[in-house]
Amino acid sequence: MVSAIAARRRTLPGFGLTMGLTLTWLSVIILIPLAGLFLKSLELSPEQFWNILSSRRTLNALRVSFGLAFAAACVNLVMGSIIVWALVRYRFPGRRLFDAIVDVPFALPTAVAGVALTSLFAEKGWLGAPLAALGIKVAFTPLGIFVAMIFIGIPFVVRTVQPVLQDLDPEIEEAAGSLGASRWQTIIRVILPSLAPALLTGLALAFARAVGEYGSVIFIAGNLPNVSEIAPLLIVIRLSEFRYADATAIAVVMLIVSFVVIFAVNRLQRWAQNRVPVH
């Protein structure tokens, strides 16, 4: 009886109402639309569903979207970690300006970002012209999609890892060095294990954003079927053709694959949290 009363007192005031509003809001915003997506796909027979997904155009679009999104997320993981280290561990002129620049992809409309990247990496652009002279074409190729996905994903890694690195006491590194650890041993055995959960979270967020990106990609992609056509664009094309069930089937596959990838990353994140050394 006493334990029941104590448990009741530990419950936050208004917990029932707050939880009810939370579940209702999440259901309206997330669960019901996702359920409607799956219900719409049931209009297709299993054979029709498989024929849509196994078509050459659909497979290539999914390959471009998921393959380049994962590659871009991996690049952002490495480069974002370097940027975070420079912003947190060093003091230099213009540091606050560079810290603010990281958030530009958040604030910039995706269409504006796509036009800017296309102009920059076109064959006569500031960066496109030197690259074209070397035989490297960026705009209107899968490489352009890769560049756009890196652009929109880098803030997710930086802003996820930055607060964790700021809370990591530099004295821990000094203690490791005083015990005879080299700089690389300190990074691998002390710093990276502490940052691993945040790094994996940033990787998952950057990947999820890149997979679903549309506005900044279609301008620089070229949108050639089976070459540089992303899955979100193919969904839009199917919708414009009033083939709603086809668009839904592709969207369901993207949703399932994205969920599986994010779930796997979250499992790795929990595993990494359990292995974080206690300093």
C-alpha cells in the first residue's frame, strides 16, 4: 500500500493528460498517415506490388537514393567530426562565424540550395569549370546528387556531436597522456568511445535526411531515368500520372528500408552507450 502511494506521488502532475495529448498528436501527425500509406498499398495485389518494385526504373531509383545517401552520410560523419573538433577544441579568428555557417543548410530553402549548387558546379561554374577541365562532371550526374546530399546532411552530424564533445573534459585526455597513451591511442580508446553514440545518431539523421531530400537534389541531378533519378522524384512522377498505388508502393519500400536502417543504427547506439567507459 505504501509503495503504491509512493509510486503515485512520483508520477508527474498531469501525467495522464500529457501522455494522452502526446499519443493523440503523434497518432495524427505520424501514425495515421503511415497507416494510410500501407492501406493504400493494399490496393495492389502481391504480383502487382512486386512488378512495380522489380522494374528496372524503380530499382535504379532506389539504388541511387539509398546508395548515395549512405555514402554522403559516411562522408559527413568523418568531415563533421573534424569540423566539430576544430570548433570545440581550438580558438581562432572567425570561429563563431564558421560555427554559424554550419546551420546554413538548415535555414536555406532546399530549392535555393539546389539552384546555388547547380550554378556552382555547372560546367561554367566557379567550381564546375576547373573540375570539367580535369574531366570531372558534377552537375546533372549522380556525383551532383552526392554533393547535394553532403550539403544538406553535414549540420546533423555537427550539431549532434558538438554538445557531447563540449561536455567531454579535456583533463581526461591529459590523464590518458600522463599514463603513457599516445595521441592516437587517446583518440581511439578514450575520445571515440565517448562520442560513438552521438556519432551514430548524427549518421542516422544525415542518412534519413538525404534519403528523403527532394528540392536541393532535383536541380543538380539531371533526373535521367536509370541514371540520376532519385526515388522521391519517381514518386512525384507516378503521382502526376495518377498512379497513386504505384507511388505508394515505392514510398512503402523507402519507409521500411529507412526504418530498418535507423533501427539498426539505434541498436548500435545503445550498444555503444553501454560500452562507454566511465571516466
